[in-house]
Amino acid sequence: AEYGFNPMPTFKRIPWHENLEEDDMVLVTHKYNVHVQSRTASVKWLAEIVHRNWAPINTETAKRIGVKTGDLIRVESPVGHAVTKAYVTEGIHPKVIAISHGCGHWGYGRLARLKLREKGGQFGAQEDPDLNNVWWEDNGVHAAAIIPPVADPIGGSAGWYDAVVKVTKAQPGDKYGDVKASWDKHVAWFKKTMGFTYVGADHRKMHPEMAAWAGPDSVEPKRPSGHH
């Protein structure tokens, strides 16, 4: 509040959600409860529980694009595309596709990358006999590269739940795990979103719905009187 921003939660519509086309969807990310974001993919006991991240997609949406669980799909954003597998479920909104973080690594050691025959490196310098027990062959897809670099207008935190994408059947030549993105498109999107940032003095102009707010002094904490 002391910098001119309203400290109370204020809903502001996302500009690129205003004119969604019929086949547009929103890509969201999430984390599995056994992992710490992407940082535990090299922990063998946790990796055995969750090591892949097929994308949940609504039943009606899957029917519309003609896919079933396990089929390859292409998720295309304004900055690139990823090829993963569909997981058809009623547990997600028809306009939403979800891809979790924590899988599809190209780092974090042999287990996270499923490159078990390579020599040990930073995250596995010694030989681990447990690697002989790895039975899975799918380490998922990491989709961070296709999420435009959108930052919160005030705090600057990354936007992980609002990328607009198109989801289709995989195209000829697409392979599971393909992730392709354009650096130039990322830079262009970053510059675009910087247009939504502002300093506290511009808060009322950017949020006309908060014109009645009395300013920082109106939220000064009241000092308690007497003893409690």
C-alpha cells in the first residue's frame, strides 16, 4: 500500500483471454504431490511413483479432436509447440489442457533423463545398483519452453496458468517428447506483456474499478488501545 498499490485482491481480466477462438484452450501447469516441482525427478523412490506426465484433457474435447488416452497430441502456443500424450478424463474443464512440471528432464542426472547407460555426472557420480531396477521407459515431457514469458504486472512472478494454446492430433513427423520454441517469439511476448506493468501512481488508471479506494492511508493499521 505504501507504494500506491491497492493491497486488497483485485480481479483483472487477462487481455489475451478476451477473444478466444472456438478451438482455443488454456494451458495450465501443476505439480504432483510426491515431487517438489522439478527438483526431485532424480530421487529414485519418487520417480518410480511419478515419472511421466500425460496431459489431462476433457472427454468432450478429446472426442472433438479425435483422440483417446495414450494418443499423441500437439499443444501449440504463440511461441512454440510440444508433443505429448493425452489422458482423457472428466476431471478437467473442456477449455483447459494441463501439463505438469517435474518430468521430461534433459538434466538432473541419468535417472531423471532415463539415460541409464551414461556415466555418472553431477547428480550421480557413483554407480547405483538400483538403476538396474528401473522398469519404466517414459520420463514425460517438459512444456516450459512453450509457455510465453508473462509476468505479473506488480510483483513480476511468472504466469503458469494462462497460456492460450491449440490442441490437435499430432501431425505427421511429430514424435513424443518433441518440444520446439522460438526465442524471437519469446522476446516479443515479453515486450508485449511489459506493456501491462505500471507503477503505483498509475494504479487507479489501470484499475478504474477501484476509483473509490481512499489510498494507502486508508489501510493504515490501527494501533490497539489498552491491554488484551
